[in-house]
Amino acid sequence: MSDTLASNLTAVEERIRVAATAAGRDPSEIRLLPVSKTKPPADVARVHALGYRRFGENKVQEAMEKAEALADLDIEWAVIGHLQTNKAKYVARFATEFQALDSLKVARELDKRLQAEGRRMEVLVQVNSSGEPQKFGLDPEAVADFTAELAAFDALDVRGLMTLAIFSSDHVRVAECFRSMQQVQRGLQDRDGGGWAELSMGMSGDFELAIEHGSTCVRVGQAIFGARLDPNDYWPGAVTAWDPQQRDHVGVDLPERGE
Ligand SMILES: *Cc1c(COP(=O)(O)O)cnc(C)c1O
């Protein structure tokens, strides 16, 4: 059996190592979160067998189905997509981590449901670093006030920030998103005397650039699991990779976007 998942994973790990080293960082500071959305449980099981325990999913229903299908394995689930308040009760049951907190309503509901379940959850606050209206997340200017309210929620273990950069082949604009996140993070750390260690940013097409700008968690789907062909699931679009050596974008080997 040809093991594409294993070789993809090795290639991504190597890219992370190279990017971290180029940035003068220790590669062990950067967590690789495999994003398994749209991919079958068997693929998750394979990557789990290769040493990964936590997986990212952006839809609650799909994540729950996989959690059930893979209940025998010691897997942790990270919900990385926008959450409606009425779905918080499900997430409180099965997820270890939620990376897309951007409303107090959801925070309140999650906290309540977690308390009822006797659980806690790792949480990242999503920031809209690109200013695109279609993106979820808080405006960078709103993060200070928002995060000040989160201390009230005992079951939320708030660890840092998450963002999706603009999808663009213009690396200057992508880097601006990542840099603005570092600024927001520093502002919170100054205010709180530390904390806010997690900076989740970077996906298949831009994770090297994110690592250069302080990312501690890269969420990588397609470069591990292969392209997602359903356009509805196809986020963020065509994929390019940032090559820190060449200072240019290079195409990675993925099929063309389907119709
Ligand atoms: C799908 C998704 C990713 C991974 O994107 P890839 O291009 O597959 O690496 C990362 N973050 C979020 C929030 C996603 O929904």
C-alpha cells in the first residue's frame, strides 16, 4: 500500500522544521494540527497511528460523527470553525479545544455547558486580521475589551489567538495579517503580564510565513490529507506555498479546483 498520508505528513513536518529554523525558532514550539474536515475517519485513524492525537474539524456535525466513529482511539478534537450558540452544547461534550471564539454569547453558553459536563476546554479567540467582511473573528481593536470579559468563565481555559490570513498570492498582505496578530498578542501580554502564548495561524498555503511571524499552531489540511474538491469545503481556494528560501510563492502539487 502506498502511504501518501505518511509521506505528506513527513513533508509537512520537514517544511515546519525548515521554516522554524530559518526564523531562528525551535521547531518544537510549533504544534501541527492536522485538519481532517471532509476526509474519512480511516484517514484520521491513519494519521493518528503516525503519532498525532488531536485533529481539527470546522463543522460540529461532522466532527461529532468522526468522534463517534473513532471513539475507540485516543483522539482529541479541536473545533476550528465558527460556532452557533445552539451548537455549543455539543461541542462542550466532545471537543478538547475550540479555536474560533468570537462572541460572549457563545462563551457564556460553552461555559455553562462545560460546567454541567464537569469539563474544561482550551479556547483561542478568533481575530479577523484581514478585515474581510466575510470572515469571522473580532476586529483587532475589539480584542482587548472582549478578552477582559473572559475571566468570568471558569471552564474556559483561554490560551491565545487564532486567525485566517487573507488568501492572496501577495505575501506582503498575508504577512501584514500575521504581524497584526503579533501586535494584538503583545498588547494582551503587556496588559496581563504574560499568558496568551498560543498563536494559531498558518494553513497549507501560508504556514511557513506564519511561522516566521510567531505562529505556535499551524492548522494543515490539504497538504496532509490531499485536496478537498467540493468547492463548498474548499477553503481558502487555490493553494500556494510560501518558500522562505526563495522569497517567492511556489505552487504545491494539488489538483485544480473543481467546478
Ligand atoms: C480548512 C481549514 C484549515 C486548513 O486549510 P488547508 O488549506 O486545508 O490547510 C485551517 N483553518 C481553518 C479554520 C480551516 O477551516
